[in-house]
Amino acid sequence: MTLALPRPVARRLILRPPRPGIAAAAVVLALTLTAVVWPSLFAGDPLAADPLHVLEGPSAQHWFGTDQLGRDVFDRVVHGARHSLSIGVAATVIAVGAGILLGLCAGLTHKYADEVISRGFDALAAFPLVLLALLFIAIAGTGTTSLIVAIGVATLPHYARVVRAQTLIVRQAPYVTHAVAFGASRGRLVLRHVLPNVLGPIPVLAMIGLGEAILVAAGLSFLGLGPQPPSPEWGAMLSESRGYLHIAWWASVLPGAAVTATVISLTVIGRHLQSRFEGRHQ
Amino acid sequence: MRRTRPAAAVLALALALTAACSSGTTGAADAGQPVSGGSLTWAIETEPITFNPHQYAQAKARLLVWNSFEALLTHDAQGGYVPWLATGYEVSPDGKTYTFKLRTDVTFSDGTKFDAAAVKANVDQFQVEGYNPQVLAVQLRNLASVEVADASTVVFKLTQPDVLLLDFLSSPQGAQVSPKSLKEARNLKAGGPELAGTGPFILDRYTAGQEVHFTRNPAYNWAPATAGHSGPAYLDEVTYRFLKESSVRVGALTSGQVQVIEGVPATDEALITANKQLTLGRGLNSGSAFSYYFNTAHAPFDDIRVRRAFREAVDVDAVLTGVYRGSATRAWSVIGPTSPFYDKTLEKTYGGDAAEANRLLDEAGWSARDAEGFRTKDGKRLTVRLVQSAPFIRDRRDVLAQAVQAQVKQSAGIDLTVTVADQGTAAKALADGAYEVFENSRADTDAGAALSLLLTSTGSINRTGFKDAGLDRLLQDGQASTDQAKRLAAYQQVQKLVITDQALILPLYAPADQIAFGNTVGGVGFEPTAGVPGSAYNVWLSK
């Protein structure tokens, strides 16, 4: 994994023009991000219902058709990006933050504390992600906040384990032992010497993890555990329109396509970055 | 109310649909003459919260009750009473004593004989505290005692005249359960296989969340005259599968996994009528209309202007067209349009005037708007809460609520929050008064029972919090008189008071049942008067 590439190969990788798949993924991500930041640029009111125009197919006026309440599906998909992505991002931020903290603790403390924390990760990782999130929601109640925390906690071991493993390597590195010999304080040692050097793989990992978090969030809100109607969240939209699938495919297929496109784009770009940057250190 | 016998009604409907939908072709083949035997699977929308008929509360569970239980009386198509387990009854001239003669040839499926003592045991069971306070407070409010005159004669003594006694004795709550089961059942209120009845089928297996299974009662030979035939049921066994999702039910029917479904959503009706192998039937329910009741106990609905404004803010016709594709019958009163007490003069007297709604709200002081466009008063948003109880959601009432939510927001800036909760949570919200809108429809065969429960000051589901001595008196009059004209007069005044004068209620639609079945099935129909799907007694499978 950590083999350093010969220099010319690395340069070739960096300079090679992006493949079409990656370019497409980048375009999708850019569009999605714009939808998150400025949804009204593309779309109108996602809650405006028109009961006289329900379940109408895609047309020039309604690009993605209308749903069971006569709301414009395109408007809802665009506004839904903010709901779905912000849940995914917030959950990933929690998971990464707590993961780094716990991973550092496990890697730097003595043997027994490391054992306790690491077995804790194992226990968390032993449950499927969705099950763990469901368990948390059962305890904390439904709603956007508990959905975010649930996914954050459930995906935390993913990052914590990597940070712990990196910490164990870095703490033995000559520059750390030298810093100890020079009498650096514990805080300075961790913040200045250990932390920056264990974070390398985290951004790429988080990017791939973000896709998973968005998918799980959509899945849980499909089950009615996330934002409540009439919020235009992608998973909730799928859930509400699935009863009409055989007469109005657009109301569920298009929000579903939005989830799929976003998650695939995140993963494609994440993997691409991973292949480019992995092993650049050391 | 003009309804022919169920089988004939379905046949007529099938013919009408055939004529309407498939001009020139033969259309739905009929299942021929009744044959005995076979095993039928029927997919239903609602899993009952109880199998004890005395605890019956879901109109969608009524078709299950009459498979294994029976009452003293039943209804004919004209809304009158006909004998079932009773052979007849007499009323004393003062209207306070009802003497019932009972059949002598009836036994419960556990071998216990059905007699006057059994009837007394059943009615006395309601006196047990907490058993069913709703029925005790309305239908049995004026019951003084039940006396056993001889083995086949039972006498009901009332403290004052009350016609709802007959409705009770023909309702699922008045169904007869074996006295042995009443004594010995470990979980009486939940019911199930351990409760024996006299019906044409015996409930022998219940798998929570999946299905309930009935087998034929071979000894059955006491069908009422209104039933299509006599003797044991045609089917050997019938299984009801609980399929909550309408698309799953329709899929199960079209793929042949089940032979009958109920709860066909309006959006799927075209799929059924286009399929020549399938037949669609529809019956309007009796009882109260599906309505939103406003909680007048606290702000904002303690102000009649806000109640009126909410009602004006909703364009009910547009909402129903959107959600039900024009197949729903709009309700204008708290009583459904099939009831003999329905007040037709209320039609088109209110609703759908957004300008008026906004004027009323401005006048009531809700004139400011917040960033999201909702009205506010003293910094507080005009929020009203509707809590839906999941086991009672049918006919896409959750989607309907969202449509109303969007309407009141767009037209008047009212924030209607809709929560779907499990039954316990919903009951708690109602008990704590943590709601402003309460939704309900009742399928009582006598709408008077529904009105007494919903509107009297002490009514156990009086969720409006509205208490008025005059209204109580009118409801009392309606319940006491045997004279249909007097009852009509009383109930028309009730409707005018609660709909026009007080604006306590936003009636939405008249509940209806849609059933669909394959062409191998015969005898599927609706229960006379109640308008809900009938039991499996008349149903047969041609192969």
C-alpha cells in the first residue's frame, strides 16, 4: 500500500487528463454543490402544491413531472440536495472528528486503554451500519439531528482505526523520538508532530465515506426516520412516491437517480484521488 | 338509502363496469353458480388492533368480525333491523323495555350453548371498568339491567327511551362471545383464537403482522334471512393477509397471489378496470364523514374566526381531486351523505374562499408574517398540530393531510404540522391536549351513535372540547326518539350548530370501500347499510 512510486510515474499520473468518467463525476458534483449552496438559482418553491396537476409526466414546464400533491419534482430534487448532502456532510464531520480524537487516544495511550478503545471500535464495526444507526435512532428518537448523530457514530470506527494505525507508525518515527529527546511537551508533540502526519489518508477516506453516509441517510429517511414531510429529502421523496411507481415512475425514479448520481460521483472522485495520492508520503 | 342485496349489487356493478370499460368484449367472467370448498386468500389494508368484537374500533376490521361472531340483529338494505341470533323483539309502549326472543339452535364453536344467560354475560361484560368505556357512555348509557326471563328470552330494561340499544345489538360491539371465553381468555381485550363465537368461520390462527386464518364452522346453520344462502359457508378456509401498501395489494391481486383485495386506491382503479380478469366494487360507508375536528380548548382554535379561516383556506374539491382522482365523494356535514339524517342544505355553504380566510385571520390578530410566510401573532407562529394514528390511516389519509397542509400554507399562511405516530403516542397526544386538529370517521350504522360519541360534552371522543347544554339536549333527543322524523329534526339542528354556527368541523369526504377480485371469485359484496365489505360467508371460489 505505501510503496512510493518512482517520480516519473507520479508525474504522469498527475498530468494525465481526467478520464470521461471522472469528468462526468466532477460535473455532477459541481451541479450538486451549486444546488446545495444556491438552490433557487435553478428551482422554484419545493413545497408549492397544485392539487389540480398531480402525477403529471415530465414536460417543458415540469422537467421531472409532478408528484402526488402536484409539486414540481425537479424543484424538490434540487432543494433536496441541501437536505441530503448536509446530513451526509454533518454525519461525516462528526465521524471524522470523533474518529481522529479516539484514534489518537488509542494510538498514544498505554496498552490497556488502547485495548479498551480498540475493542470498542470492533464492537461498533461488528454491527451493520444501518442496524447501528437504527438502534441509535430507536433510543434518541427520529429527526434530522439524531439521524446525523446516528450515522456519525455508526461510521466512526472506519476513521478511528486508520488514525490509530497511522499513529502507531508515526509515534515510532525518528522525528517524534527526537522531539521527545528535545523535551517537547506532550501537547506540542501531539499537535505539531503526530497529528499532521496521521491525517494523510483521511480526506480521501472521508470523500468515499461521504457517499456512503448520504446513501445511508437517504435509506433511513426512506424508512421515515429522517426529515419529516413535506421536507424535500431524497430518501423521503422516494418513500412517498413509491406507491405511485407503476403510474408515475418519474416521481420516484428521478430522486433516486439524484441519490445514485451523487453517490457514484463522490465514490469515483474519491477513488481517483486515492489512487493518485496514496503513498505520496514517506 | 337504496341498496339491493350485496351479491346482486356486485353483479350489477360488474355489469355496469363491463359496459363502461370494455365496450363490446365479454368483460369480467362471472364465477358461475356457488360451489362449496376451496381456500381463499384476501389481502386487507388494516391489521386489526384487536380480535375481540366488543373492542371493535376500526371500520376496516368489520369484515373479520362477522366471520366468527354474530349479533342479535342485523341490518337489511333499507337500514331496518332483521333478526339474526334473535328471532324477534318487542318494545314496551313507554320505550323502556326491550324483550328479545332468541334462537334455540345455536351453539358457540367451543360447544357452549347460546342462550339468554350468554347474552346477559356479554352485555354485563361492558360494566367491567375500563373494558369499553366508549360504548358504555353512549349506546349503553341508559341501560338499567339485562334480565334472563327464560332460556330463550332476554329482557333489556332502560332508564329512559334509547333507540341506540338496537344499533348496539346489531353492531360488532354487540356481537356474542362465548361466556366460557369471556371467563377464561387470558387476554380478553386482544381476542384471537381463544375467543369462541357462533359465526360461519372459526378464527384458528393469527400471525401478527402477517395474516389471520379462518376455517369453516361445519355446524353453522343459522344465517340471517338477509344472507345469500343458508347452512355452512362455501369456503373451507379463508386467509386474510395484512398488506399495508396499496401497490403491494394490487400487485398481489394482479399476480394471482390473492383472489380478493380491499382498499383499492383511486390511482390504481384504472389498472383494475382495464384488466378483464378483475372486477372492482365500491360501497359508501355509513356513519360519520371523514372530518377534521378543531380543538376549541386552547388557542388558536378557541377563536371561531380562526376555525372559519382554516375551513375557508382549504379548497376541498381541489384537494380531493388531486389525492383521489375525483373518485371521492365530498362531505359537507359531519354525517355521511348515505345516512337518513344527512342535512343536504349544508352543501356549498362554506369553504374554498382564500380571501375570506385571510380577512378573518387579519381580524383575529394573526396579521404579521414570518420569514417562511407563516402568519404570527405576538411573535408566535400560527401552528396547528395534527397527529395521525398509524393503525387508523387508510385511503391515503396521510397524503390527504399533506395536501391540506400545502393548501393552508399557500392560501392563508397557516402552519399545519402533520405527525404520523404509533397508536400509543397518538393516544397520549390526544389525552394531553397536544393537538389542534383531530381527524376521525366512524362507520356506525346509526350515525346517531357517532354524533353522541363525538359531540356530547362528556363524549369519550369529544376532541373539540366544545361543551354546550343545548347541543347535548339535541343529541339526547336524537338518541331517545323512535320516531324517525323527530330524530331527523334533532340531528339537522345538531349539524347546523356544529357546521354552520360554530364551525367546529371541516368535513372532507365520505369514506368508501373499494374491493377488487378475480373472476374465479363469486359472492363478494358489501354489508347492507354499513357499506363496508361483507364477511366471507357468501363468498365462493369457482375453481
